Amino acid sequence: MKKRKIIIYGGSFDPPHKGHFKLLRAAIKEIKPDKVYVVAGWRSPFKNFPFASYRDREKMFRMGAREFKLRGAARLVFHPFEYKRKKTTYTYQIIDYFSLKHPRAQLFFLMGSDCLNSFNKWKKHKLIIKKAVLLVGKREGFLPEIGLSPPVVFLKDVFPKISSTEIKRDLFIEGFSKNVSASVLRHMEQKKLYLSHMRKWLKLNLNPERFKHCKETMRLALDLAAKHGIDAEKAATAALLHDAARDFGEKKLKVWASKNKEKIPFFQSIMKNEPLLFHSHMSADMARNKFFVKDKDILSAIRYHTVGAAQMSVLGKIIYISDMAGKDRDAIFPSAVSKKSNARGYAAAIRKKAFLNIDKAFFFALKCKMEYMIKEKKWMHPRSYIIYQTLFKKTHE
Ligand SMILES: [Fe+2]
Ligand SMILES: [Fe+2]
């Protein structure tokens, strides 16, 4: 009797994108399976931080699959095996489960060739190839090495390498990715995923220059987050919302601050000297109450992006720096305020430092801001002086 063929396709699918569907479509065409199991990865939920839930990822996968006409080609089953376990699951456990479920079927585990070179390091990888055939799509830039030991079936086509990280970056900054299907994009908007609702509100309510500034702040924040091991969604949320209240005008900011003065250190001084500074507190308040951001790290990064804080997290420093030194600041502050920045403008100098050492870059940014304020005869928040002095002492001890 001919063996039933089953394809197992695992991944985080966060979000499902065209690369996934192209690979699966080719696999279905060549293998002609009786069944396809799509196993979406369980993702450890961040404390109080929303992300695309398992159900949303399933829904988006089904929508994309329909758009790519995958449904009729084989029986596509979105299997909750990993989701139900609620913990990190290794591929060998998935294969083990399905081989017990279908003892007489031939199992194919679908993957891209970018994962193949490290396959021998996967946990219990020998068990995987004992029970399943690796079905591999060749990816540009990751063509297979000769002399591989596992039994591998290569699909005929070469598939473009599409990275979920890049897609999320495009979604956060531009609200769009050419690698995401139209129906999936629509679902993201409807369900307020990947920060789409925040972007939409800001685009409508901030002036165009400010919105551009938020995007540039986010662009730098995402690069720095990747460099310093900070979660991209957290960095993007803080950067996107940091100036949410910035365009409300002095009158509205003053009214809001007067109602919330117990939450604002140096309230009287700010009221007297620079009421626009209230915007960072009001933006944090909006993040919490309007957009339901509960993550304390994100909220304090927004709250202290103007003045700084005594104890600042890496995310806080990233947002402080990205606000000051995004590409949009090159034109605003073209002249160097520090001799060390070699007349390239301080934004570029801070950017460069931030990729090397975030603490030193924060200190340098604080110093640049102080020099600028003195030069422009602007009022400086007392807390910035205190932080600067503390950091100065630390670095000169
Ligand atoms: Fe701001
Ligand atoms: Fe800003």
C-alpha cells in the first residue's frame, strides 16, 4: 500500500509572510501530500506586553494561504501542538508526536536551507531524520553545502530570503511590507497588531514633520535595540509614542499637568520655565491609558526621554538617544557643539557612539544637550544637571 505523505511546517509565523506561502506552495506542488500540518511556535508572553497571539497568527496564516490558493491543494491543518504545551518545543518533539499519530505515513519536515547548515546542532537531530525526511527550500545566499549527512529532498526552486525581523521593521516604521499579503495586512489593522493603531492615530494627530521625527526616532531605536539585545517591539512602541502629546500646545499641556502634578517631579519649575516639557509625561500617560501599554520599561522610557532619569534602563537610554540623534536631527542641528564631534553635527557623533557603548553615548548626548541649551540660553531641567554631575563623577573616579 502506498504510504500517505504528510508535510509538517513549523515556525513562529510572526507574522506569516509571502516567503512562507511560496515555500509551502512549492512543497505541496512537488510532494502532493495528503495532509499538511502547520505548527506555529509558542511564544513566551512578555510581561504585560501585547503581541500577535497564537489565534491571530493562525488566522493570518489561513488568510495568506487562501490568497496563495493553498487550501484546495492539500488538507491544511493548523495544529496547536506547541501552543498547547505552552513552552519552548524542539523540532524532534514535534516530529515524535506526529510520527506516533501517523505511524504508517511518510513525514516531511519543511524548512529553508538557511537552517540546514546548523541542523547537526539541533537537539536530538538524529531522531528527526530517523522519523522524517527534511524537505528543504534553497534560499538565496544559503545554498547547501556539499556532503550533507541527513536525508534531504531539495525543492526545485530557489526562494528569496525574507526575514520576519525586516518585515516587522517595515510594519512598525511604514505600516506596510511588500512581503505581507493584502488580507494579512487588513487583519493586522483590524486587530491592531504590530502597532498599526498607534501609527494610525499619530499620523492623524501629529503634524507631518513630527510624525516623520517619530519614524526616524524609531528607525534608530530599532537599530540600537538590535545591537544591544533589546526587544524590537518594546523599542518600536516607546519610540513611536514618545512624542504622542508633543503637538497639543502649551495650554493643553499645562491643563493636563495641573491635574497630574503629583506625578511630575519639579512641576512648579517646569510650569514656570518650560511647560512644553510636560509632553513627555503626558505621552507616557497616553501610552498607558489610550493605547493600553502596561510595560513599565516602555512607559518610563517615554516619560524620561526629554530630561533623563537617575536610573535609566538600556531601553530608556536608547529612546533618549534616538530622539536626539535620529537622521532627521542632522538638518536641525547641523553644527557641532562639541569639538570632539569634528564638526559633523552632534546627531551623527551620538549615533556613532551609541553603537559602540550605550552608556558612554548617553553621557555624551546629555553633555551635548547641555552645551546646546547653554549656547541657546535655554532653561535646563535641574534633573539633567544632577544626572550629568553623577555620571561625570562616575567616569572621573
Ligand atoms: Fe519629545
Ligand atoms: Fe522627540
